[in-house]
Amino acid sequence: MRQWADVAVVGAGPAGARVAELLAKEGVRVVVLDPRAPWEKPCGGGLTPHAFDAVPELEEVRAFARPVSALQIESKGSAIDVPLLRPVWMVSRLDLGRWQLDRATTAGAIFRPVKVRHIGKVAGAWSLTTDAGTIRSEFLVGADGAASLVRRVTSPKLQVELAPTRVAYTCLSGPPTDRAVLRFFPRIAGYLWDFPRNTHRSVGVGVPEATWRRPRMDGEVDRYRMEGAPCRCDDVDRAGAVIGTAQHDHGDFSKVAGPDFALLGDAAGFADPLTGEGILNAMISAELLAEAWLAGEPRSYPARARRRFAREFEIARVLRRTMFETEHGVRLIQRAAASPLAWASIWFMVQMIAEHAVEVRSLGRLVLPALQAAKERVRAEAMTGDTALCHCERVSETPAHVTRCSPRPAGLGAVA
Ligand SMILES: Cc1cc2nc3c(=O)[nH]c(=O)nc-3n(C[C@H](O)[C@H](O)[C@H](O)COP(=O)(O)OP(=O)(O)OC[C@H]3O[C@@H](n4cnc5c(N)ncnc54)[C@H](O)[C@@H]3O)c2cc1C
């Protein structure tokens, strides 16, 4: 195989498939290379409501995704229920990948299921060596994820923080649920999630680099799965991956591109530093690059990325430092089980993240609904006597942190 392309895209995840689609639609000769796509990448697969506003084509994904209308937020034995203003949608990455790749190839992109092993330059053009031959291109796009080969070759000084994760894919058990679970740990800027999808659950844990090793992560996931599980569901597939976030030298995005290359998505460190959410940012970065390229100004991509992401990343890092790298986040969750004001603060933060409300005006729009939600909660508390999902008492310290939980009050729904 020997091929010439205007643009060679390494990686066909959310970033690579999206940029290939957008460029091919405009007649650009695009080759996209990925040995695994489409595949079940280890991921929560959560898409926030804002993702559907930002990328309207994602509406089609609702047909094969599962809506979640409330979050159960837990820490150290306390759990609270936080209804969402608009649902978050949980999607299998295999299904999302198929849908995206299909759109890219329909638009005219050429897909090759091959791994890029070596990247060099020959007579001023990029030369990509794969097991099936060489691809030459004028422009190179690195959409090859957090451990990007393209980044190592083109922009080695771009420091990307690689947060490790472990995921267990397990069957759906118990009554149908439209609730996802997030569990936080003291002084750790990571969390455990339980996201119900259409045919299975993604239960996983992600932590900052060098925090927990794999056995500890698997142990937390298993402990969670066993606690009060209506069915043990031992049929589990495990996987791991890293999430890529970068500091971007506090607002300097210049390392994500050069005259004839650009990095997208996780390869550029564009996953959210607080939540690890990166599917939408990968797709948005693809759109920013496609716009810049089609306008004949590929060099404007870093500035476009800075305008789009800098503020959001800054806020996420502040929240991460103040809430989750300290005990504050955990204490707030514990207080929220009894205090409507603490509960309203968490409600506010959850909607802010789900709705990507980073501007003062959009944050302001959340204040009244937060107070209303807190008022409703006080009313519900007066009727049921308690709105906390469960109260747990620690009965042993180590190693299993065994807790004994009182039953959940009726009417608040069951948890998968
Ligand atoms: C466990 C976990 C849970 C997550 N949960 C969520 C979530 O709930 N919601 C959310 O929005 N985000 C989540 N994320 C983040 C999300 O998965 C990423 O941000 C997103 O997939 C980034 O998209 P991308 O296209 O940049 O990279 P990727 O999706 O990683 O795609 C990169 C592609 O490049 C290919 N590739 C790599 N090397 C080569 C090579 N040498 N040659 C050819 N191809 C190559 C890979 O096969 C892969 O398909 C999670 C991540 C992890 C690890």
C-alpha cells in the first residue's frame, strides 16, 4: 500500500473520525488510520447535555444510548441523590465509534485499519510507516489518544498528565435504573463511576498519575460491585486506559500544532482536568482544526483552541484543587446528606459541569433553580423525614472498609 493524502489522521476515535468527516465532506483527501476502530475503548461513555448542544449531529446517538436523569453522589458512607436539569446519555464506545466512522467514510474519508509504527519526513512531506505500507501526506493530525505517538514525534515538549483508569464492564442487574453513581475518595482528585448503558454497565475508577496501582483500583471497583448488589454478576470484562489532560502552560496552547501538524483530543491533553470527560472536547477540537484548515489558516488552530478551552480548564483545575485534592469535597458530600444548603451547592456544581456553564451569565441562570431544588428537597424531607439515600456506619477500618447501610427510604428509586 502506498498512498498520498492531503491530510493523514492517526487515530479514528471521537477526534480523528470527526476531523476526517468534516474535511472529507469539503473535498479534502483524507486518510484515517487506526488498527482497532471501531472498538469498545475503556471509557464511561457519558455525554453531557451540553454535548448535544455543541455537536447537534449527536442527536442521532440518542437512538443507541441510555439517558440518566439523576446522579447518586457518594463519599465515605454518605450518599445523596442529585436530579439533573437535563439527562446525561451513556453510550457504548463501540456503538459511538461505528457511528462516527460510518459518517467519516460516507463523507469520503479513506479508512485503513492499520497501526502507524513510525513517523518521519521525506522531501518535506510526512511519511507514515504502517504494517501495510507507507502513507505520505502534506498535513499530519495526531488524534491517537493520550499516549500519542504523533505528539512524541511532533511536540515532545507538550506535557500531558496521564491519569490511569480501570474499568469493569458488567451486566445490568437489578431493576432498570436511570441513575448513575459517582463515588469520591478523600484527598484524591479522581472518582469511581457506575454508568448504566443499554446492554451493560461501565463501572470504573480513575485517579491521578502515581496515586493508586492497578490492584487497588480493581479492588475499589470490586468492593463497590459487591456492596448490596442485588445480584453479584461475576461476568466481568476488565480493561484499563489513560486519560490525557495538560496544563497548556497556563493558557499557552501553542504546542498543540505546528506549520504542518496538529494534535486533537486526548493527544493534545484536552480531557477535562476535573471530570476526565473528553469525548466532546475531542470532537470540538476536530471542528476547530477543520474550520482553521478550511479557512486556509491551519496555524490559527491553537488560538481557536485557547479561546474555546482555556477558561473551562482553568475553572476545572481550581475546583479540582480546592474540592478534591483536599477533604472539602468529601466533607461537603457528607454535610449535604443533612444540610439543604450543602446539597444545593453540590446540585449547583453538578449542573455547572453537566451544562458546561462557565460564563458568569450561564452560572447566574443556575442560582434560582438551585434554591428551588433545595426548597423542594426540604419539603420532601419534611414529608419523608429523610432524603439521604442511605446512612452507612463503618464497621471495620482496613482493608475492606466494610460498611453497614440502612435501607434507602421508599420512593427514591433503586440503584443498580
Ligand atoms: C476509563 C475512562 C473513562 C472515561 N469516561 C469518559 C466519559 O464518561 N465521558 C467522556 O466524555 N470521556 C470519558 N473519558 C475520556 C475519553 O475516553 C477520551 O477523552 C476520548 O476518547 C478522547 O478521544 P480521542 O479521539 O482524542 O482519543 P481516543 O478515543 O483515545 O482514540 C484514539 C485512537 O487512536 C488509535 N491509535 C493509537 N495509537 C495509534 C497508532 N500508532 N496508529 C493508529 N491508530 C492509533 C487508538 O486505537 C484509538 O482508537 C474516559 C476515559 C477513560 C480512559
